[in-house]
Amino acid sequence: MDNKIKDNYFGEMVYKHSWTKTDTICLFDKAYKVKVVAQAYKGDTILDIQRENYVNFRNYLEENKVAIEKKLKEYCKTNYNTDKTLDECLTPKTVIFERDGSWGILFDTEYDIENGVALFVINGQLEVGTEDSFL
């Protein structure tokens, strides 16, 4: 299997356990370099649902900015007892597009180095938890 493809939606992707590339997203009014992942098993191509979600996720982030930030803020306050701003306690690292149609953003946080924080959109519902609860 070729380990590089030029996808019409994702652009150039490299296969290493999944299809990946580096991109930039805007969250918390800042730009972040992140790894973009289209989950795939060896020999699998990127699915149409993953392409659709990739095309729509930036608009989703913008259109749901208030709800996203509110959910993340509540999560950090409840689980880490902090009132720091989101950009002080969360750093987006990976945007992942699952084969089941869900997608999410994985964040690093100094409050939970082992489990991190994940924001996922599953069946149109916004959910926040540890990375393990989604992966």
C-alpha cells in the first residue's frame, strides 16, 4: 500500500497507523498547529463520512464557539478546580475523524497529563471528557 495519498478533501496525507497530516486550527482566538487524523486500518482508504466531517468541522467550530468554550470551561472548572482561561489550561494537539462518523479534538493539559481532554461531536452532540472515554 502506498503510504502517501493526495486526497481531494484532506489534501496530502501520510499513512502510519492512520492517515495523518499537520494543519492549523483556530480555537480560543488563537492559531494552533495540530495533527489531523483520519482513522484507518492498514489497507483502508479515507471514508466519505470522514471527508464530510473534515470539510465541515471548521464551520462547526466557528458556529458553536460559545457552546464549545462553555463545555470546556465547565469541564476544567469541575474536574481541575481552575478558573484559568482555556488557552492557559488546554492546548489542542490532534483533530481526529473516526470511521463511525464522530470526530473530536484532543487537548494536552497540565492538569491531567496522562488522560488529556477530548471534545467530541457524536451524532451531532457535543461531549467533553478524557481521551480514553472516546478512543
